[in-house]
Amino acid sequence: MLDFDLPILIKGAGDVATGVAHRLYRAGFRPLMTELPQPLTVRRMVSFSEAVYAGRVEVEEVPAVRAAALDEALALRREGVVPVIVDPQGEIQRQWRPRVLIEATLAKHNTGITMGDAPLVIALGPGFTAGHDAHAVVETKRGHGLGRVITGGGAEPNTGEPEAVAGYTHQRVLRAPCPGVFTPLAAIGDTVAPGQVVGRVGEVPVTAAIAGVVRGLLHEGLSVTPGLKIGDIDPRGVPEYCFTISDKARAVGGGVLEAIGAFVSGR
């Protein structure tokens, strides 16, 4: 029988991590999430990391609230809310000692986790080896293996190329042209045309290379470095996609749920 009070800690609260948390929450679990002081999340409308800035957010009817400390987070968890704690040094992991640790920052390299960090350690995407860094790795690359639970070996390697959407790869990604402070000049969900200015870094404009819908933009006022991803244009042109969890995040969440179920049942 599943223990729905199982202590589950998710490192990271971006869009894929949120898809994982959302799926676990809907299945009856109550995860706790940690984030950086200034998350660089682009798909903010479907990310619990936005609670760091807003205090409280909802993604598809699941609430998340920023907590100042572990006691507050555990109280929120009992109330049926997903707690998000700013914890760049990993203190919560040491204080709480979760039974399940999910590395969901999508850093594409091992951020320091080991199989000794929890009875079940799950890592998302490339940069980790199941059986060495984690007990299980979940495939995050779109394609036949998306969401697959790997118990020996690693996920598909990082190619450095953005995943294709409607045939577009790097053309759909907005990147900082220079160092400076980012100011959005469009809103997530807006329809834009090629060449349209959607933001600026300092005084330098950032323009859309393709037509589509603004699916994501960094939070206003963040300092960025050259080449940093600051936005995303969806060429499919469906505004609803900006405000709902992606098929990819749901599939990865399903893989995590499978790995937890196997762990709890002793398989």
C-alpha cells in the first residue's frame, strides 16, 4: 500500500519539476520543493518557482506557496499546498531527511547528489548515471523514450540544441544579446511576428525570429549574461499551451511516479 505521506523533496521548481510535482500531488502525494533566490525560469506560468516572486501561485488548480522555513513548509504540506523554499545550500535536505529526493533542476550535470542522499534518489535527464549517482534516472528527451525509467545507465546525452517544435529549434529561443537587466515588452501568451521586439536587455532590444506565441519570458528585473535563455516563442501559435503543463513535463512526471511506486512496493 502506498504511503501518501512519504517525504518527497524536489530540487528545482521549473516547468518540468512542476509537472512532476503536479502529477505526484494529483496522485495523492505531498512533495516539498526547493529553489534558488532568483529562479531563471522561462515558462513561469506553469512553474511553481514563480511562488518565490509572487508568494503564491496555482498551476492547473494546484496551489504552491513560498515558505520561509521548514516548519512553515511542513504546515503548508499538511494543508494540501505545495511548499516552495528558497534553499540554495541544500539545508532542507539535511534537516528533513526525505525518503525520496528528486533532482529536477535539469542542470545536465551532477549537481552533487549521491545515492546516499535518500533511500530513493531520482535524477531527471542527462548528466546522471543510475546505479552510481542515483537509483533511477528519468529520460527527458522528447522521442520514443521520453519518461522512461532507467535503472542502469544514463539518459540521452545533451546535444546543446534546443528541442524542435514545429520544425524550429534555436530560432524559437530568445537569448540575451549582452549583459544587463532584462525588461519584458510583451506578455506570455501574446502573439508576435518575426522581428517584433519582445523585450530588452539594458537598452538592447530582443526580437522574435519567428511568428508564434510568447510561451515564456524571464521575470522582469533579473540580471542576465550573454547567451542566457530569456524567452521562448511557440510557433504552433496556441496561447493555451503557455498556461498548461506540457506533454513532456507530464511524461517525465509519470516516470517519477512509476519509480516511486516501484520503490514503495519493493520491486
